[in-house]
Amino acid sequence: MADPQLIDDVRAGLGGQPKSLAPRWLYDDAGTALFDEITRLPEYYPTEAERALLAGSAADVAEVSGARAIVELGSGTADKTMTLLAAFDAAGLLTSYMPLDVSTEALDRAAERALERFPRLAVAPHLADFSGYLPAAVDPQPRLVAFLGSTIGNFLPAERRAFLEHVSASLRPGDSLLLGTDLVKPVDRLVRAYDDPGGVTERFILNVLTMLNRELGADFQVDDFAYVPLWDARNRRMDLRLRARRSHQVRIPGAALAVAFFEGEEIRVEVSTKFHLDEVGAELKAVGLEPVRVYSDDDFALTLALRTP
């Protein structure tokens, strides 16, 4: 049976104008594997920039937060997260790790990595979409919610505010959030990061059509769409779209939907907003999260914020 949320998202996104798809559906097992490949591309700077910041800041994050439990939203395979876990373990703080992701394969790998490195760690993977779900705390220990990779940039402004309000409401005073954000930089560098010459990002975005064919019995012909990465200067974000190469109709039986496309019509699949440091702090304060540390370079930033009473 298809995921009811997928059906709702497809009806809302492809049944309206302009057409769109929620970016959460990019990350099936195949999409997660492709994104993991993207993170190793020389053009895609965010992963290594964040990894370097984590290496230099993780011990301080552990000391300042005092957290004993780490919850990671959109963990993927938890490659970078091992640096964070190691710092908390070295400080004698770490007792549990809860990765959340929509990919079973990614969660399995995240749990394996954590247990290989920290055999006594309580690891509780959750198969869930973090945008609408954050597990309630089950013990009085302070916890750190890690939201890395600048995934926060995939939300439109109203969605981002609602998500941060949801996270803040799920935290108790003394809990903390570690937020990764990609920073504004020269446009040519940004575009290269989302339009690699090997076409890995193109395959990643197009894979969402294959997923719809599999999950909802749709009859998308992937070759009928071109990948189009655009820079939206007004909103300071990359806008990743699929453009119809010809006029045609697609049937999506699992969503009881038939969708007509005209030549050149686009589906917005994902946005990736780039931030200034002052606006990150302002958005966190607006939802009751107090920034206490900012670790940054010219490319990326990590902000540690505490939940205020």
C-alpha cells in the first residue's frame, strides 16, 4: 500500500499550479545512494566544509550542550555524525543515539556505523519523515537534536518557520539544537555544486519520477524531462526543477490522478536556500531557541542553540 502522505503530496503538488513535488520523496533507497555519491563530488563543497567544522567544534558542542542523547534528523548513513558521537563519548556524556531517516538502507548503515564504533551505545533508529515527527524525550537526560547538511535550506520560508517551531516545541529547557546552514557565496560556485559534469545530481532529481512509477504505478517516461538547476537571486536559493521536453499526459493510478504537461512546463522538486549568519540567529530566536555558539567559515556554519524556558 502506498504511503498516504505520498499520495497527498502528489495530489497537492502535481494536481495544482505551478507543479511541485515535496523534496522528502527524493530520498528513497536509490535516491539516498545517489545523494551519498553527490556528497563525494569535488564540486559539492557543503559536505566537506561541514565535516571540517564538526572536527573543530564537536568537543565544544559536547561541553556547552552537556547532552547525553543525540537525535539526528535526516541522518542518512551518519558519515559525518561519527565525529560528533566521538566527541560526546570522549567527554563521558554519550548514552544514546537516535537517527531518523526515510531510507531503510541508510538507517541500517547509520546504526551499524554507530554500534561498530561505540558498542555500548543505545542506538534506536526511527524510520520517519523528520519534517512532521520528532520523538518525545523518554528520560530526563538533556538531548541534542542534530540537523546537519543544511537540509533546513530545503524548506520554503513559511515551512522553515513551522518546522523550527515544531522542533522548539519538542525540546525541553536545557535541550539543544545543532543546525547546519550553507552560506551565501559566489553564484558560479553554487551552480557548479548542483550541476556536476558527471550528471549525478541530474540522476538524483530524475529518480523521483522512477519512485513515483514504482510506488504509485505512474507512467512517467524519465527521458521526457530535463533537469534544470536555477539560481533564484531574490530568494538566495538554488531551485532544482524538471522541465517537460514535450507536451504529454502522465497517469498516476495510485493517486487517482492524470497530469497534463505542456512542453517547457516545470516541476519544482527541491530548493536549497543559502543563508547569512545574522538571519539564522534571528530565525532561531524567533522560535525560542537561543544561539550560544556559531562555528563558521566562508562556506558553511554550525549554530548551537539552547531551548530557553
